[in-house]
Amino acid sequence: RKALAKKMVIVSVDALVGEDLKLASTLPGFKKIMDGGARVEQVMSVYPTLTYPIHVVQMTGRNMMNHGIYNNERVMPGRLSPDWFWQIWDCKVPTIFDAAHRKGLTTHAVMWPVTAQADIDWLLPEVWDLQKWEDPAIIYKKNCSPQLFDKYFEKHRFKLGWHPKPELDEFGVSVAEEVIRNEKPDLAMIHVSAVDIARHGNGMFGPAIDDAIRKVDSWLCRLEQAVSESGRFDETNFIIVSDHGHLKVDKQVNLNVLFKEEGLIQTDDHGELVSYQAYCHSSGLSAQILLADAADTEVRKKVEAILEYAKDTEAFGIKAIYTRREAEEKFQLSGPFEYVVEGVGGVAFAAKWDGRVVINEEDPDYDYVKTSHGHRPHLGPQPVMLAKGPDFKKNVTIRECSILDEVPTFAAVLGVEMEGLEGRCLHELLVRP
């Protein structure tokens, strides 16, 4: 009798960190995976620590310089809320979903960043509408896989929180558990954001974060139950990953205000941006500085002088400035920008070009979050990786790995071939290295 192919369910718990595991280990969904499972205590992420670039690392095994997603948001000077990198075509390299298909495996993705319109059998991507907030069926129909949209979207759409801020977790998990139960995909990758959202709004730790972890646990229980009802629990490898930690924020810095004061940003009578020579594109606790004409040496000198002045002015909270070449060499980070600005702890960057350069937490016009990310990955609490299943050793822990090591490990467990991987397989976690 032919042995059944093993299956894999990967759940990305956005912003889960090692300090959360004390509570998680007491909850039934996490406990089922943590008890007797394999664990990496600290997973070193990539810079900047932003959800979308990291999740592309977690499905390609390639760094940002190669996969092409350098930020959550597209560069759209003049729009304070740009579109995000939703569509798969922005990713320059193949994914583990592609590798699984080549081997004849079926695939499922739910709210996994940068997968809209991807060749995934049962696809429900993370995507929303920042401009019109029209009927969500319009945006999902063109971005989901047709069979998922036809079979599951309308059935669960009443759970979709849509406006003013998308609440996608409950909707996504409801679809995922039904797809897993009914369609039995070989590879399922599911992303939930509740812990990240709780941290942004409430701080690093506390009751709201604990409640979010409990909510995630309830979703894990439902997904585990769906696998059990599919009849494939014993053949399924369960993996929990996370993408980044958070740091407390106490200051917002608007470098575009400096650029405008120096004549490098032009606005109309209504204050709308009409043109620019230099522009700050926020990446949370860091920033990416664009030049409209990278060959304009006079503008470049002016921008470098402004950035050096800001770095030398303690109130601005700038720790380091990297040229594009330095960012590529140090962080494997590249994009349409010429400089990367790193803040000291607690400093976040925004794209506003009007108002004050520096807005402190205690100021009445401070409207930023309590904690955020986009910082250097070695700072603060660290992401984790938890795994349990037939291909993972029991009760084994390693202290640390690179986030680039995750996909080689996933690929080895699935038995799929992927070229150009930049990390290593975590063979010490596996039954058969």
C-alpha cells in the first residue's frame, strides 16, 4: 500500500516573540504544538523588520535584495497611505508554492502577504482597498484563486471586517479551516495579525496582548481540529513562525518637513505635494530616502547635508545613515531609494511634509502607535519558530537561526527542490537530516 504524502500547515503569528511563549505554553492550541515539539528560541529576521518583506523571505528563502520587496508600502510620493505590495508579480523569485506545484502538491494560502493573483490552488490573499472601500467581493474576486472565491468567499464574507481598518483574521481562519477540512491541501500557509495589531495599539506587553495571544490560540485549536477532521492529523507537520518583534515608540520624525523647508518638496495652495527632488518613504523605525534624479549631484549634496544635520541634532533621534551601496552590503537591502536612515530606540519616521519635524509622545498632536517595528532585527524581543509532526524531532531546542533558514527547512520536509536559497536547512530539528 502506497504511503500517504505528509502535509504541512504553517501559521505565521505576526509579532509573536519569545516572551509570549510563557502564556502560550498554557493554552491548548499552542500547547499541542509546543509539548514534545521542536523549537528555535530566537529567529534573526531581516532589515527593515516589516511584515511584507519578511513574509516574502518566509516563502522564497531569498533576501530582500533578491526577492524585490523592500517595504510594506509602495513608493507613492504625495500619498500618506500608499498602496501595499499585495500582488505576487512584485516578487522577483519563485516561491515554495511554485516548488510544491512542480512536485504535484496542492497549495493553500490565507492572508499571506504578497500572494494576490499567485498560482496557488486555494488562495485568499491579504489585500484591501485604501481608496474606494467598495464591495469587498470586487477586490477579492480578482485576487483570489477562482475556486476558493466561488466556493468559500460568499459563505464567510459576513465575518470580514472591512472599513475603516481591515480585520481579516477571523474571516481568514474561517476559510482556512474549511479548506483544510474539505480540500486537504499538501501545503497550507496562514497569516494572522492580531498580536501585531494589539502591540501597535497597546504597547509591548499587557492584558490586550495576552488577549490577542488567547485569540490566536483559539484559531490554532480550530485549525488543528480541521486537520483532525480531514483524517490527516498524524501525517501533518505543524509549524508556527513569526516575523519580527516590536520596540516602544516615543517620537515621530518627519524628514519631509526638512526637505520641504529646504525647497526639495513643492506643494500647491492646498498643501498637496506636486513635485519633489528628495522624499522620505517611511519604513517604521527606519526610513528610505528617494531622489527624483539620482544623477543630480547638487541635490544629492544638499540631501546629505540635511541628513547629517539631522543626525547631529539629538532631538531628531537618528542613529545612522547608510548609502544605497552600504545598505546592499550590510543588509542585502535594495530598492528605489538612495539612503536608509536608522533611528535610535523609540524613533519612528513618517512621510508628512507639513507641520513639525519632531512630534513627541506627550505632545497633543502625537497620533502614532505605542510600539512599532522596521528596526534592526537584533534589537528587542525576537521572533520564534515552533514545530511538531512526523518529520520533526521530539523535545529539541536550538537557540537561534536566521529567518532565511526557514524555507530550506520547509522545502526539505516537503521534499521539494528550490534553487538559490540563502539559508540552510535546520537539519538538527529533523528526524531525517
